[in-house]
Amino acid sequence: MWQMVGRRETGRLPPHKFRALLQKTRLYSIELAGHKEIASAHKSGVNSLQQIDATEARYLLSGAADGSVAVYDIEQATAYDHSTRTSKHEALFMVDKRVLNGHLYSVSCVHWYPIDTGIFVTGSFDNFVNVWDTNTTQVELQFNMSKKVYSLSMSTLATTHMLIATGTDDTRIRLCDIASGAFTHTLSGHRDSVWVVQWSTRSEWVLVSGGCDGAIRFWDIRRAGCYQILDQQCSQIGRRPPVLKKSSRTHGREDNLCTKYLNASSPIRQRGQKRSFGISAVDSRTAHYGSVAGLQMTADGLHMISAGTDSRLRLWDVESGCNTLVNYPSTYIRGNKGIQMAVTPDSSLVFTPSLNAILVYDVWSGHSYSSLRGHYDQVNCCAFHPQGQELYTGSNDRKILVWAPRRPIDIDNFDYEDAEQAIKADEDAWSD
Amino acid sequence: MMKKRDLKSLYSWAGSIVASSTPKKTEKRAKREQSATSEVESLAQDSHQGSYEKEDGFTVPSDTAVALRMIHGQFPKIDKVSVPPFVLISQVYSIVKDRTLVDRELEVMKQDKDVRVFKLSTGQDDFAIMFFDDYVSQVNAIKSRLDGKHPSEDLVIFDWYINHILPIHMDAGITDFHLESILSGVGHQIQERHISLLIKAGLLVRQLAHERSYWLAIPNIGSLLKSLSQGRKELLSLLNRRQYKEVLLSILEKKKLRMSQLDMRFHVRDLLGSGQLFLSHTPAGILVRIPRD
């Protein structure tokens, strides 16, 4: 570490590299945080979902299986425990079925309004999507989807629309508009319930959805029908080669494989990409052998990781729609609802809940770095805090755990009186 | 850059790995060693496929190709059924540590039509890899077996299968629509009786989930699939019954599985690759154990 600082000082290490290396070493040493604790306000419930707001990265929203929703401030602690030196963060407020129009059954998904934290949206198994005002903690708007709501998402890039995409037990995806209070779009094409929906991080018009039938579909809401279905058989070796032929010669062995593949296999790529006139309704291409349980786009929107109940994670190249064949070993994903994964903002690590642990993988090589164990029951969701490099996870054991990089012992607050007492106790009369 | 001298040592290393496995009787060992080393030397002929370095006309085979050849050579001999040797992908994962590399090299070998990958019905993740030539010879054997019983215009479907469908369609499954479109592209008309003949021969198996779509399959594999699933269960129960759920590999290799025609080494490799068993090195030898979590 000090060698790295010395190299930065003499100029041998450029500043952005220094920062990246430092962040990387911190990330890879993530473990259960000793200095921070979130006191979960949920009683007899399961933590279904969490979301850290995009604007201030300060408030954590969580939904539980008894219909309660709570908000925590993760910057400012409510209490500080001196003996164990942990800061405790309690819920700022909690709403449950006692509030007018509150959720009666399990809350399956929560989402902050992308612009500010004055509004948040929740979806639940009682067939309703509620839009809440944070300051008054009342339900402002309610949408009745006639089936269980599994997932909802709002686009963080949107400047022209305020649509909530909801994935329900119904095979149709309906988009709700906060501005008008009505349903604006109905996207049909899935053949079974839709478990995950995500807006693209590259375009405000593109929605990705994954269903119980194992298909992942891309929808452009300005057009009718989906324009791409991901097929697990359509694959490419690694990342796509650069467009210019002369720059491909300077790349290594792996890209030679890629170009070789591309030359030999154009019929397969064509079959996987029907861009011309929409896709037939009976298209049965699947991205997973089971249902799609989780979707996570990388921050640049060029790649996407999908998790399926066949216990597989796949990395997809969004532009070409191909499976990049990265193998993430030994995941175990089963269940009857979606899970939520987290990817670091520089797309280097992916955190996946798998039974009682969270598995940490390198995104590009599939190498498994560690498994974070701390929960007593099945983990449902993870949320990554980019500034603090912390991971928040919620599970069926009603707890929200904080995972942070290893902290050095705090020397400034070292308790000198305790240390002196310890030294005094050690002094005995055996010397001279 | 590897020189010729290093290639010879590579082959002899691969041969020594094959030879150092512990078969039970000495005369069978000599026979098996011979066949295995001949398999390894056949790497020289087709090592230009599935490889990524070219030098002096000698090419180094990829890790996956070497592992495939090695396991292929160690396939147990089965009487009563004539199935050419196949390799499970979990066995390849147990040998080559980097799974992403295995997936990618396997994809390249599939494109080069060296191997064919089939989805087995024993589990969600079970894939069998068979060399292309072995599969083609198996299809021809079936065709000659059904020769007397069906008219020849029906049997021509086997030729169409080998010449048109297999080279173009790389997936493990196929739909009616695809079959029709591929064959009409070369001017042949496929009919219901052709499809039912393929199903009877065991080359196509109906998919339960979707109508009109099929899995491509290895013929005569039914009894082996039963052996596979029962052998796995037996091996896991053997370990689970013990107090600490572990046993030395040398002791395990001497046991014979009652319910499976495939040998112990096949099952151990398969379970290692699928993550249900772990190996650890101890001063007493290699230990096979079931992980606690």
C-alpha cells in the first residue's frame, strides 16, 4: 500500500490508476462490517427488496413479506455503541397495513422515484402498485394490476416519461404512468408470468424483461412488439471484436478465437437476430432452462447478467444479443420469485444471492472470489452502495446485513485508559 | 513456442496420466493402457482442430481437447449395449479448472464439427459430448440394422440427417419448423413417417415442455442413463452413511457399484465436476468428501 503511494508520489503511477487499484483492493476484501449495523424494523417478515436512491445515495428502502416498508439513513447513525464501536442505523419510518391503502400481503419490490426521494413506489402480492409520498408516508396513487406484482422498475435516465414497468403473474407487462394515473402500454409476448423487469441503462426507451418461461425480451416502448429475444444457443466467444480489421490484429489470442468463430458461423448469428419485422408470437427461444430469476445491467448498459432457476448465471452482450459463455460455477438459485443481484459500478464484480450466502464473482472470467456468509436463512436481495463500497443484503431471517471492506484498527480513538490498565495488570513482581 | 521435443513430452505426460489411474487387474490394465495411449496419439492427427497455435505443421491441442481424449479413452467397457463412448461435461470440468475456457473451447470445437453436444434427461445440467465421427458411425449402424424392415425411401432420412441436419444445426434441440426449413432448403420433403422413424431409432426425443420440438439424442442410451442416475445416488449414499462423510480415494476405487454399469472413476469425476464431491489432499492420500454447506 505504501509502495503504491510512493509510486504515485514519484509519478510512476498515474492518478486514475492509483484510485482504481485502491478501490479494487478494497472491494476484494469485503466482509461483514464491524463498524456499521442496520437495525431491521421488520417483525415477522422477509426482506424482499432494497434500493438505494440514485440522487443522494443516502437512504435505503426495504420491503418485507408482512407488507411493511421501511426507510433507513445509511450515512447518519441513530445510535453509537461505544463498547463494540458500531454505529446503529434504525428505521426513519415504517409503513405497513395499518396505513390507509397500505399493502396487505408481501411487498415484492420497492423503488425510489429516480429524480428525488420525495416519492417511492412499491409493488406487492396483493395486486396493487402503490405510489407513496415520503414526507407524509401516505399512499398518493394506487394502480390495480389484477395479478400478483413480482417486479417493478423505473428508468433512471428518463427525461420525458415517468413510467413504472411492472412484471406480474399475467403474461403482459403493463406500464403505469404517474403523471396521468393510467396504464399507458401493454407489452405482450411472454408465455408465462414475468418475474423481472429492468429499464436499460443506455436508453430511456428500452425495457428488458425476464419471465417464468425462461425468455428474456427487449422492448422498445416507442414501437409495438419486442425487438430482440436472447437465445442461449447463440453465443460468441468473449467480447465482440472491434469493427476495424486492422485493430483486431493487435489483440490477443482470445479475440482470434472470436474472429474465427464469426467467419465460420454467420448462419447462426442471423438466426439469433431477427431485426427486420418483429418476432413471431410463437418464438420459443429461451435464455435459461428454467425461469429467469434476476436481471442486472452493467452501468454502461453494454452487458447484462441474468440469473435463472437452472442455477446458472449468464453474461450477455446486449448489442449482439449473444451469450458470452462465461461460466459462473456453483450458484444455487431456486424458488418461486425473483432475486436481486448487484454489480459494482465499474462492472468488475457481481454479487449473487445463493441460499444462505452471497457469492462474489468476477464478471468477465467467472472466477469465484468468495462467498459471504452471515445470514441464517435464504438471502433475497443485494444492493451495492458505490461511494462507500458497501453491500447491503436482505434475507428471510428478517435482517439487513452490511458488508464493507476491511477497516484498519482506529488508532485515534484508541482507549488509552483501558490499555494502561491492561499493562498494569501485566506487571508482576518476577523481574529483578 | 513449443518445439517438437516438448510435444513428445506432452503426449507422454498425457499417456502417463492415463496409465497412472488405478485399474483393478494387471492384464486388463495393459490392454486399457494400449488403447488409451493410442487415443492420445491420435491427438496428433486431429490436433489441428480445436487448437489455437500453429507452428511447423504441428499444432498444440487445447486443454479441453486433451481432457476429452483422455476421458474418452477411459470410458468403461459395457456389454449388452453398443454405445460409443461419450463424455459428460461435468467430467471435463473436474479436469480443466477454468470453466469459462472449457465452455469457449467446446464452442469452437462444436463449430469445427469435431464434437456434438447432447442434452441428457437425467438432470437440468447434464450434457454429453460425443465425437462427431463416433456419432455418425452410430447412425449408420442403426440404418443398417433397420434396413430390412422399412422401405428404402424411408431410410433415406438417415442420410439426410447425417448430411444436412447435423452439419448445420449445432444446438441440442430442434423444432419441426427447423427440420422442415433445413431439408426444404436442399430440396427434400420431410414427412411424418420420417420423423417417427427417427424417434423409433432413438435419434430424436420429444420435448415435454414444448409441442413439436425435440431433443437430439444418442441412440440406445436408456440403460446407461439409468445406470448414471442410480450410480450417482449410490455413491452419494455410500459417503453419506459414513460418520464423517469422507473416504480415501484409494479405498473408493476398489469398490464396485452394484447398480451401475459405469465404473467408479466415471461417477467420481462426474460428481466432482458438478460440485457434489470435493477432493482434498491429506498425508494419507487423496480424500473424497461431501461438502458440509
